[in-house]
Amino acid sequence: MIDNFLIISFIGKDDKLGLRINKDFFIYNCRERSKNNKDLIADISDFLSKHHVKIDSNFAVIVNQGPGSFSGVRISLAVAKGIKISKKIKLFGYKNNDLKVFNKENVEKLLSGNLLEKNLIKPIYLS
């Protein structure tokens, strides 16, 4: 069971971050980006700092694998894998179609419905 996690949906449309920490759930709307994408790492850092999150081995990152924009999907996967490597956390992915509305109830359904994948090698891009 995944208790505390960061969920990243950064696919170029309605980009959001979600955070479940100590059974509380928070949503963060990512900043408006220009053509070259603003810094997702800054958004994540601000969000985690605001909620005083300490990332340890009991923490997980869940990332949207698309379909979505090439840049958005690649950036979010790279950031998620970077957090996994540096903090030795669990990493999971989901398909955008499995989370139609980004809210607490649907994220809980995603977790309980066994819709998460551990293998993040197959991102899906929109052409």
C-alpha cells in the first residue's frame, strides 16, 4: 500500500501535482509555462516545502505516462526518476485515461484499482 506520495501529471494540459501526506491530500496547479516549459522541479520543490514533506524510503512518486506532449511526459519522467534515484523511493506510473479527473477520490480509485505500473519504459506521446 502506498501511504505518502507525490503524483505528477505534467502532460501539457491542465498540469497538476498531488500530494498525500499523513492522510491529507493537496493539489497544486503548476505554473503557466511559456514555449520552453518552466521549471517543474521548482513547482515540486515549492509544493513539498509548503507542506513540510520529508522524502524518505516510505515515500513514493506516481507519474502520468501520457498520452500527452512529448516534452511534458519526458520532463515528468526524468524528474520522477531523478527523485527515485536520489532519494531511493518507490516509483509508479499511470496512464492519463485511468485518471480522468485529478482529485482525491479519483487518485484513491487509481491506487485501489491496481492501475499503477512499476515499469515506466513505455511513455505515450501525442503526435
